[in-house]
Amino acid sequence: MFELRNTITVFEGVGSVFHDVNVTKNINTCVVDVGGLNATLCQFDGLTPNFNSMVVSNNGCNILKGKIGRMINEKFNIAVESNDLERIIHDGYLMYEGAIVTDSHHLIEQIKDSHFQEIISFAKSRGYTFNNTNITFCGGGALLLHNCIKEHFPHAKIVVNPQFANVKSFLQILKIKNNV
């Protein structure tokens, strides 16, 4: 048995806000963290999260993988594994027995865009307007949906190494909390 003391609970996408405190302390930021299981959103007024804005959608990248895997199986009669799907989504096309499958790129991009639109529609249905705020996308799903994000939010920031950004931000939070 053990006891935790002096704990701090933070939004999982906080890394992009506390990564560079001097830049974000005076601006509004909307953070969209697209992970494997879900997509979470939170608005920040400077460094302060608006807890009432925190919402979670079930549209993580595992759902996207399932959609693409199902399409490949139905359209091309090819079975793919979970590990294949990560590469297929990243590459943007299906390669079967060494050759790129015709039409796979177009269909995969359509599904990725549709999935991204579902995340944004969910956010808008929960009151997100994306007006007068800097927008940051993070998480492994943001890397997979990079092209969709840049198409619909060309000025948004995409965190390239989200795990390390979170680690660095947690260090910043500890420094601020402990006056270091």
C-alpha cells in the first residue's frame, strides 16, 4: 500500500501549452490531442485550462484503423493486420505483394479526411468554434492525420514529438509549482 501526496492532475495534451511558457502565457490555445483510443480537447486561457471546455470523443486512431482495414478488405479483398494499418495510414496507400494497389491512396485519404471531420464536428457540437485562438494538434493520431489537419487548419501547430513535449511540460509544471 502506498499514498500519493501533492499530486497534480493535468490534461493529457498539456505538453504543447507548457512546452514554451513564455510564448503561451498570454494567448488562448485550443489543444486537440488525437490518440489511439480517443480525441480530447481543451481550451487554455494562457496557462490555465478551462475545465468546462474539456471534452473527449471516441474517435481515436484505432477507429480510423478499423475503418481503413474494413475498406481494404471489402474493396480489395485483402486482409491486413493492425501493424500493417499503421504503415498504410502513414504511407497513405496500400502495397500488396510489392505493388501499390490502384485507387488505394484516394480511398485512404477520403477515410482519413472523413474521420478528421468527425472529430471536428464533435468539437463543434460541444461548443468549439476555433475562433480567436491558437490551435495545436498533438498525439500520435495528429501525426497520422497531418495532411488533413493542414488542409482544414493551415495555421495550426502540430506537435512533432508529443510524448517528449508532455515530459518537458511536466517538468515546467513542477518548476512553477516548486518555484524553481
